[in-house]
Amino acid sequence: MYATGYNSFVAVDVRIRCSCGTLGGAARGVSGTIGNRLVCYCDDCQSFAHFLGRADDVLDTHGGTDIFQTTPSHIEIDRGTDRLACMRLTPGGLFRWYADCCKTPIANTMRFPRMPFAGVIHSCMDHAADSRTADEALGPVRARVAGRFAKGDAAQIGAHPGMPLSMLRIAPMILFAWLRGEAQPSPFFDAAGNPRAEPQVLSEAELREVVSARDAVSD
């Protein structure tokens, strides 16, 4: 059993659900010290939100996505697993997971199944159900990254133009998780390393359409 409370250093369970409630689960035993929370303003994260048609509720006013980085073994999906879908903006891009019933983004993972990394997207985390805010459950945002892609004045929000050195803290987390075998169990890849949903790679025409929608948003 995980402890509860408003101390972001205490491990808690955070419920995960899509907007329509078909897909659900939890991020188990997470905290501000077990994971890493950031806001990413990169053009690909913005494109993902526009692909889903969810830019208004996924992106902040500067185009940022609030993401909690953890390992797949901390994430459990126990309802609506058949609605889990995956896409890639390009053939070499990240695996971006979402619920196809209502286009709620769930997480980003590497394309390598043995890499114990998952970036859980804020809009699927149901903090209200647990009577905790994101800051209380996951700790404060540690960095705002890829600010050169932000809408408006990135300096105003304290966003680093690229990736600050402070983000290197994620590297030992991934290394130790790999040594502990925390790539599994995973809701995204089976034990043989196969993705649980076939990734859809956007065609050039589809990508142009998404980029056009993204760039049409005024700075």
C-alpha cells in the first residue's frame, strides 16, 4: 500500500483515465522524487495535440505540455486496453499513445521496448479523484524545455530554449530502472517487446495538415 497525503516526496497512486472514461488505470507509487515533471514546448508535442484535436485542453497558452516522466512499470491500464492506440509523427519519431475512443493523450515512449521510459501527459491524470493537485502528487514543474518553439515570449515563462543541464537527472533514473528491469511490466509493450497497438505513422500529407494546424495558432 502506498502512502497518501500532500507531501510530494511521498509515493502515491494517481488515477489515469481518458476523457470519456472508457480507458482507465493508475500511475502507481509515483512522487516528485521518483519521477520528473516538466513542461515541453517542442513542435512535436504541439503537433501531437493538434493531431488529436485536443490542443485546447492539452497545451497551455504558450503551447506547452505538462509531462510526468517515469518508468512503464509504474503505469497500469486495467480498463479499456483495447482502446489504446499509438501514432508516430515520422518513421523515426517517439511512440505517442492515446485513447482512440475520445483522443485523450496518455503517454510518450521510446520506440525501443527495453528502454524504461514513459512521459505521462497531464490531461489523462485524474488528480481531482484523489483530492490532490498535480503539485501535491508529482511535485512542482522542474523545467520548461524547448522554449524556442513556444508561442509568445518564452523568456516570460522561464522556458529554456532547448534542454537545460538540470534535465540530465532523468538519465540515471532511466539507467537504474533499466538495471532493475523496469521496462516491464508495461501497458505499452508486451513481454516480447511488441507494441500493444500498431503504431500509425503519419503520411507526408497528414503531417503537413497537422503542422499547418499547429502553425496557424497565433504567437
